[in-house]
Amino acid sequence: MRASPEALALREQLASVTDPLVLLEGLFLHSPVPYAIFDAQGHCRLHNPAYAAMFGSVPPPEYSLFRDELVAKLGLDVLLRRAFAGETVQTPVIWYDVKELRHVDVKEAHRIAIACTCFPLASSGGEVSHIALAYKDVTAELAAREAEQLERRRLYQLLTQAPVAINLLRGPDLRFEFANPLLQTLMGGRELVGRTLLEAIPDIAPELVSLYRGVLETGERVVAHEYPMVLDYAGRGQVETRYWNLLYEPLRDERGRVDGLVTFAFEVTEQVLARQAVESQHRWLEAVLDLMPMPVVMADPGTGDLTFSNAAADRLHGVSIPTRVPASDYGELFHITDLAGQRLRAEELPSARAARGEKLEGLEVVWHTHGGEFVLSISSEMLPAMHGHPAVTVLPFLDITRLKTVEQRLQDAIRVRDEFLSVASHELKTPLTVLGLRLQAFARAALADPGSAWALRHGREVQGMLRQVMRLADLVNGLLDVSRIGTGRLRLEYEQVDLLALVQEVVARFQPEAERAECEVEVSGVESAPGLWDRMRLEQVVTNLVSNALKYGAGRPVRVLVERDEARARLVVRDEGIGISAEAQARIFHKFERAVSERNYGGLGLGLYVARTLVEAMEGVIRVDSQPGEGATFTMELPLRPSEPAVAVAAKSLAS
């Protein structure tokens, strides 16, 4: 075979070199390109240092290209034989790891990506006895390309599996380049990719198309919240409205020009409809509350800020109650005082107290408004978060201005009545006292000479008149005590008193009345029961109890028991008379209350009321136990010493 012109020219050039072998040797050894020369059996006969550096090892003597499992697996042995046939060939890029070879044993080697150029080496006779392989290490490029492809696959997988509708539009005609499966499902399976926006979705709203074009023109991101899109989503001719959160992100080419956009769409229809339902319920509730005649406000339980006021509350205020003002300003905004006229600070207002968790029940304040001054009774209730509504503090309040006015008038009337009773009692007591003294003088005169004509004629009448005057005096004294209690002028004077001795004195005084009522009065108990009490008032209580027992237990015995322990004294008065019903027992200790008809039993119904008031003033209790027809048992208990007086004799005021 004749040498080619290029080979002849190279030979001539090498002939001019003093030592061409050294030149070629240096070129082969120092070339940065890895080289290896293989014979016809595929054994490596020559390789340069760049080859060893790239592979991490050199081919052992038993290695052969034609026994290389990787070469055979990739079909490269065909290309190598073409090189031995005189053809220069280029292999594709492959991953190559010598350690994977089975016909050789190599411990140290690199896994690399390579591309080879195989060219024949012919002898002077033209026969190809060897081939040369020039290697290119493309590991970094291939790894980067594979990583990029992996990222692309991951990104594609993310976009296709994302629970968000995603599409990519390119060009001024907004052509679909990508649409993930969720978007295609939401669009009723329409064909999207490859078609323009208007071709794929002809029923899309013009304003939405304008949003797309605006992103292309301005290159600025657009975000739309709860955007209503009216479409035939299923493609069946049924138009419906769905709500979306939309994000339009511009896409730029390598020169930074906007050539498309990507859209992320989150459907929020359920959330919007749920919120609208809650808002509708809220508006309905506000309308209902506005129809209520009772003023109601609502406050945030965390801050105390007012969030709602109904029409009745606004009317009371004179203008609409502001709900966009921080609670810290309420002290100046609302003029609210207590009943004593002291203005409440912001932290003392009912809304602030309720927000701190305090439960208000009938708190009375005075609200100074544009329409006047109103006395309010305010309550509060905490409603927890429920059914989509946040927690709220509800404060209903009553306008009790008229009630307070009536109450004041009633108090004034009661005060006038008590003053009248006091004056009338005093005015009646003076002539009754004089009359009683005169009758007592007549009674003594009759007793001094019982056989005289005057005594025989008028003695019994004088005794009857004296009893009536004393009864009338008791009634007047009862009215006087009631007036003193009502006006707070009844005072207690404490002193050492023996309860047993006092009871015996009262019973002895009632002996004539007991004989007339045919009642036997029996006193029993301890030998003495000393304590610190008001003698006159305690005697008044005992007198009332014994008098009642004789009145309602006539004809049967009355038993009086006096007991004492370390701290208390007890008086029990038991009769066997008509008894008291359970309904009457609840009211007989009140003013002007009676358990029986006044036609059968006289009196004003004040005795037990006065007795209860006096006993409670001395820090004791009085109660009754009775059944109709089985008599009644009245029990009084008193502490041996009062808890309040600082000295043995102290004064104490009573109020109704």
C-alpha cells in the first residue's frame, strides 16, 4: 500500500529532526490527552501517563479489548474492529469502571465517563496491525448533565403530582407548554398542551386574559386571592363559579426578556363558601340582635375591644358605638361612673373586667351619654369559639333608670311612712300613758275598798279598760319599734343578763294572762344562763314568744326550756296550739305578716318581725318548727358574748 501524502510529508519533516524518536517519545509521554495503543489481539502495548492518571491503573498483560465485558455489553467491539479495518471511529460517551471487569483483577481504578477516538496505525506495508485510542474524560460534564436530567425529572414529577393546578404559557399568544394532571382534571379533561389559552379555554373571562397579558407586558408577578372564575369546568355546558388563589410568575429567556409565565392556582372554593356561610350567619345574628329591645355589646375576650353593638345599645348611646377603637381609649371615650358618681377608668369598665375573665352579674353603673344619664345593670357571659366563630364576651345590660327612680321614690315613701309611724306612735303613747296611769289608780282604789258601791259598780269595768289600754300600748310600742328599726334609730345597750332569771320574770308577769287562757306555763333547763345582751330588747323577744304561745295555745300547757353551752344560750318555747303551715313559716318573721286570720286573733303581725330583727342584731338566730294542729316550737340561740363591742357596754345601730 502506498503512503498517503500526509504521511509522506510527515516523514520528510521527521527526517529533518536530529532524533525523531526522542521527539515522538516526548510528545507521547507529555501529552495531556490519554493515549493507548492496542494490537490485533486487543492487548495494550503502549500507554502514556495521562492514561494511567485518568483510569487510576494500567491494563494488566491479560487484558484484551475483545474480552472486555463492558465493551461487548455496549457494542463497542464492532467499532474497534472497524478501526482495525482502517477506519477512524468515534465512540459514544460511556461510564467505564475497570473494577467491573471479570477477566482481569484490578483493585485500584476510577469510575469515569469517557469518549474515545479510535484510529488505525498501519505499517509501511499498509497493514493495520495496531490501533490507537485517544480518550476524553467527560465525567464532570456527564455527571452534571445527568444531575440536571435528574432534577428535571424530579421537577416534572413534583409539578405533575402537586396538589396545585400548574400551567406554563409561552409567547404572545399564550400557548400551553405544560399543564399538570390536576389542571387538566379541573378543566374537564380538555386538551391544553400545544393550544393557545383562548383555543383551549374559549369561555375564559376577558379580565383573566388581561391578567395574563399584563404579566407578559410588565414582567411583574401578580397575586390574586379568592378570584372567582366562572367556567364550564366539566365541559358539559354547566357553568359554575369556583374561587382560586392565583400566582402568576413571569418567565424570562437567556437575554432576560419575558417570553412566558407560569401559573399556580389553589382552589379555595370550600373555604370561601364556608367563610361566606359564617359571615351570613353573623349578619343574620346581628340583624336578630338589632331587633332585640335589650342593649347588647360584644367584646374581644383577649383585648376587651368592642366588636359589636346592637341597635338598642346605639340608641342608648345616642350615636353608633365605635368598634374600631382600642380598649385603652375607652376611659375617655365612654363616661361611666359608679352609683356614687366616681368615674371608672379604662381598666375598670365592664368590658375590660369581663375580658379579664371576671363574670359580671347585675353590675350597676351610670352611663353618661349624648342622650342623657342611664342607670344600667350589666352582666357578662363568655362564649367559646364554635362553628367557625371566634370566642367572644357578650355583655347584655338593662336600662334600670326608671326602676331606680321608682325605688328611690319608694324609699322616700317608706322613710316618710316610718317617720309618720314614729311621730304617730310618740303622739299616741303620751295620752295612753296618762290614761293607763289613771286607770291603774282607779284599779288600786277598787282593790283598796272592794266592798264599796263604786268598786262593786265600776271595778270590773276598770280592769277591762286597763287591759285594753295596755294592749293598745303594746301595739303602739310595736309600731314605734318598727319605725326605729326602719330609720336606723334602734340601739342596743349590752350588759350582763341571766337569761333564765329574765325568762322567769316574764313568765311570772304573764301569770294572770296564763290563768285566763287556762294555760300552765312550765320553765325548765339550766340553773343559770348568763351572757352579755341588751336586757330590755331580750326581754321584749321573750315577751313576744311567751305571749304568742299563750295566745295560740290557749287551754293547753306551754313549756319553756333554757339551755347553755360554752358559746351559746338557747331558749325554746313550745305550745300545743293550732300550729303553723309550712307556707306561713316562711313569712311570719316578716313585717305585718300573720299565720292566721286577724278576725280570730288580734295584732298587727309585728311581734315576730321585731323579735327576729333584735335577735339577729345580737348576732343570734330564731326559727320555728311546726305542723298544723300540732303546736309550734320557737327556738332562739344567742352567743354569750357579742363579737364586735370593744367594751362591756357598746352601742350598735340597726338598719332595715
